[in-house]
Amino acid sequence: MHSSNRLLQHGKNSKSQQPAVVGSKSLASMLPTMISSGIITLVVTAVMRVVWLGVDSNFLSAWMEAWLITWSITFPVAYMIKPVVNQLARKLST
């Protein structure tokens, strides 16, 4: 078996014990941003919906529509700027 195939098959580099594909665009790398952006936009859209229009019989459907639109924009943007934000946070904390 070729050494690179073995590396990918085992999933870890035996020298450094790091994942074989560092920085992959897998679901695992997206999950924290997906969850945090989803929760934040869920809360913000609910609050803004109540502030602007109050609670009525259409509240839930209008809120979910606003949340899905907002989250579909927020998640990719947050995921793309995550490396810049992490770098800025490291600089500010040293």
C-alpha cells in the first residue's frame, strides 16, 4: 500500500498525531460556526420580529422565514471570515 493511501486510511499522521487532512472543509470543521450562527440569528430575528411587528398569528411562520434567510447569509460569511477573526483574536490577546 502506498504511504499516502495508508496515511489517509488511518486518518492520522504517525509522526505528529494530527489529522491527515488538516483544514478540511468537512462538516466537522463547519459545525461550530453553523451552530453558533444558527443560534445567534434565531434569537436576533425573534427579538427584532417582536420589536418591529409584535406577536400575532403569523409570528412563527414570519420568524422562521426571516431566520432561514438571515442564517443562509450569515453562516457562509461567518465561515469564510473565521480564519481572519481567529488571527485577530490571537493578536489582541497577546
